[in-house]
Amino acid sequence: MPSLKERLKDDLTAAMKNREKTRVATLRMALTGVTNEEVSGTAARELTDAEVEKVLGREVRKRKEAAEAFAAAGRAEQAQAELDEAAVLAEYLPRQLDDDELTALVAEAVAEVTEQLGAAPGPKQMGQVMKAANARVSGRADGGRVAALVKARLTQS
């Protein structure tokens, strides 16, 4: 199975042949982000699929934030263009967790930290619970959603 980066390149070629402007521009931007990440640091390296997913997730987040800013400024056309780009990139990311799945994973993380501490964690242990929750979520949910659920869970205990 080809790597995620190779899939992006292949899909870019197909989009160019089909003259899909938005898709071409979005995939070029994504590949540029991946390349920039590969050459950043002290030595150039090849990114793993998980690292490419992180780059794509960051780009999706940028597009959604830009769409919100455009919408707030009354520029609906630009906001929709940003959302279209985010949708193209989202095709290459793992399926996002729904609220029930995310709640279950947060409950597991709280149980794990409770076991480590020997007592129910409180708001002061948010960092420990977030670390455990993020290990389970692994990019399948926005960090803000995870943090909100963890905070709600710790304050209700």
C-alpha cells in the first residue's frame, strides 16, 4: 500500500488531469507543508504516515479558523473556499470520533489515572488525564474537544 505522501502525489496528478482547481491547489499546499516539515530541523528526513497526518490535521485546522474569520467578516465566498479545502484534506485523515466514542475514551483515561494515583483525579491532574486521553485519541478528535470533555469530567467528580 502506498504511503500517504505518495497517495497525495498520485491524487494531485489525477486532479491536474481532471482540471479540478480547488483540489489541485489544496493538494499542492498540503504537499508543500509536508516537504517543509521534512526539511525543518537539523537534518532532512522522510515523514511517517502519522507525521503526514499531523501536518494535514494542522492544515485543516488552519482552513477552519480562516473560514470562521472570513464568515465573521461577511466574506461568505472566501469562507466557503476555505471549507472546501478543509474537506479535501479531511479525506486523507482518519475518521473523527463521535461524542460517544470520545466520552468513552476520556472515561478510560480518567480510570487509568485513578488507578495510578490510587484516588479519583481532580482538576489539578488535568495534564495527566490529557496525556492518557491523547494517547488513546491519537489524532482522531480535535484537542479542544478532548480538553473540554476532560475538564468537564474532572470538575464533576
